[in-house]
Amino acid sequence: MWGKLFCTSNPAKSEIFINDSSTRQFTPHTFTVLPALYDVKYRYKNHRDTEVLTAVSSSNTSVAKLTLVDTTIWKEFNYSNSRIPSINLSCIAIDDWNEIFVGTSNASFFSWNEKEMHGIPYPNILSLTINCITFDNHGALYAGTPNGMVYLYGSTWITYDSTNSKLPDYNIHSIVFNEGNCYIGTDKGITILKNWENFTPNIMYNGKKSHSHDYCSCR
């Protein structure tokens, strides 16, 4: 028994390729085909080719629907066209100089200034995943991980974890600064570190940075 393969795309009138061969047809279009697994690809000017595997069964209609990326608006970065260290991106932040900082889920951390990508050495003693990135009012960079918070002081990463702080939870999902306070979102609610921006990270205690703040937690 035959089946049907309905090909549709955004934008419409994309050229249809099946199993790497042009059909000389354009979306939307319905093909009558034998039951099988088909590699359907669409092509449109100034858009990135996009493909999908679609299974067709007897007496049924399968839909291969895709949206193509407009490359005049969007620029894609991957291993083949850039020096991007990872494609498993988890968070993005932009500083006051329009430099883009990117965290990943596999311990890679890098920045991009629209010309070059730069890897940033990262203290992987905390975690392989970077949940969030932000900047305080002085432009210092902070990152939240499943095992604590870190921030870049000069060229040194300073950790803020279970060994030197009193956070109720160390899986940091978000960090926000407002009126001198640091607000930290975790699995156990929001923690406020009061007067955070008055903190001087030069003080050492047993080889760790000493953090002495008033804590306020809420759920």
C-alpha cells in the first residue's frame, strides 16, 4: 500500500529534496510514496538548508514541516564555521562594552566581540555546567553553577560555595544586583546578600575569601 508525504515549510516555495535528490517540486506539496523513512530537505535563497527524517506508513499521510533560518538576519555559529568551543549553550550575557559572554553545559566559557571568540579559563572545581551569567554595577562578571557562585575579580575567579558561605542552597539559577544587594535564585528560593557591593574580596580566611554579609532567604 502507498502512503503520502506532505511537505510544507516556512517560507513557502522552498525547493524539496528527498534522500539528497531534488524533486523539482516546491512547498507545499504532497508526494505519494512507498512506506519508508525519508530524509526531507528544504532549500530557499538566503536561508539555511534544513532537513528532517520522516517515516511514511501505508494508507497514512506524514507531514514534514520545517522553518528555515533567514541568514540575512541570523548568523549561526557551529564547529564548522567558527572557533566556538561548545554548542551546548546554557546562558548568554552582554556587558557594557557589548561583548557577549557565553556559558555552556560542559565547562566551556567564552566571550565574543563580533570579531573574535576568546576562551575564558574557568574553575571547573565547582561544576561542569554554567547556569547563569550576569554583571554587577561595576562590571564584574558573575556565574551561577549547580555547586555555587563564582565571580571574576581582576584575572582571578573567586568561589562562593559550601566551604565559605551560608547559602541555603548552592544550585544557582539566577543572580541579580539591585541597590547594592545581591539576589540569588536557587532551588530553595531567593537569597539576598545585603550590602554586597561594599564587599572587599581581598580579605582571606584560611586560604578562602572571607564573606561576611547579612543573609535574608525567602521561598
